[in-house]
Amino acid sequence: MKLIMAIIKPFKLEEVREALAASGIEGMTVSEVKGYVRQRGQSEIYRGAEYAVTYLPKVKIELAVQDEVVEPAVEAIRHAAGSGRIGDGKIFVLEVAKALRIRTGEVDAQAI
């Protein structure tokens, strides 16, 4: 099992969800996060005054999947979230040692 974690632009979330659903992958956890990497923030004007926004809003999605669907899931996220411009995000794939469904006690593949 793997945990796929992707940091994407907020307005791409629905496209990513639809792409994953089209690939047969349902269920994910979504968190609103802020990031600071290569973009180095941006300047915005509010009531005539310019100020710097250091941390940009992003969305983090996490989904646990079986090994055989990792590549289709990663490709679906990359294709749906990508615009070819800086700030599109990152995808991380991590090993999952164990999964447990609290309600039923199912473990590993049955739990996801």
C-alpha cells in the first residue's frame, strides 16, 4: 500500500477529484494548507496599499491506495493539476506500513 500526498492549487481540486474518480479511485482527505517554496510569495494590493503575501494558499490531498493503482492515480493527479506554470504543486508517494479501519477492525488492503 502507498500513501499519495499531493499539494496543488486550490482551484484545481475539483478537476483532480474528477480525474481520480474517472480512474476508479474514490475517497481522499483534503486539507487547506499554505506553502512557500520557489514562488517566494507574491505582492497584492489591498485598499491602495501593496503588501507581500509570503505563504500562498494550496490544497493538500492524501489518499491511500493499493500498489497497482499508484501510477494511474499519480498520472491522473499530474494531468488534472498541471498547467505548465510555476506553482502547480508536488506529488509524494510514501510507503504505508499498516492501515486499520476503526469501525470494523479491517486491516491493510481491506481497510482502504
